[in-house]
Amino acid sequence: MTDQPEPTAPPRGVKEITLFDRRTDTDTSTETVTLERKGDLLIAGRDLGETPKKFWGKPEYEYWRRIDKADVPRVLLGLIKERFDSHASFQEWLEANGIDSEFHSWNS
């Protein structure tokens, strides 16, 4: 049996996660992913400090990408396909993250 994967799913009810929050003496950079109320997925970031000033002439740079709710299932399914190579590996991840699921089987 393989080792259980590290828990990575947010707790139930969480609608936003931080992908990264980096800080140096001269810069701050953050990026979040939010599942919006209407179902869109929003990835947004903000850079503050010397680096954006060097590239953009101002010390603040913000960006965002919105994925329409109609395409969120495609994103989810695509990520599952990329991340897991079997039902068993997906099950291990669900268990490691405390996510309940139902399993049924049948044979003849």
C-alpha cells in the first residue's frame, strides 16, 4: 500500500484559497483562487514593491482571470485527470483530506 498523500483540500465551506503569499524586503506578491457566489472561478494576484515598479513604472500591479461557471466542471475534471492515475489514488486523496464519498460496486 502507498503512503497517504498530504492533505491539500481546504475545509468544507471554504470558497477561497491562497496559492502563494511571498514577501521579501522589497516586494510582496500574493495570488488567490475564489469560487464566486454565482459559480465563476476567479484567480487573482497582486504584486507590490520594487519589481512591479521596475516593469510597470508603478509599485502596484494587479491581475485576474475569471473562468465562467459553465467551464468550472471542465477545469475540475481536467485537473482530476492530470493529478490522479486511478480510482485508488483518488480515493486515497479523498480519505487523506477527510472528504466523504460513497463507493458502490457490482459484478456478475
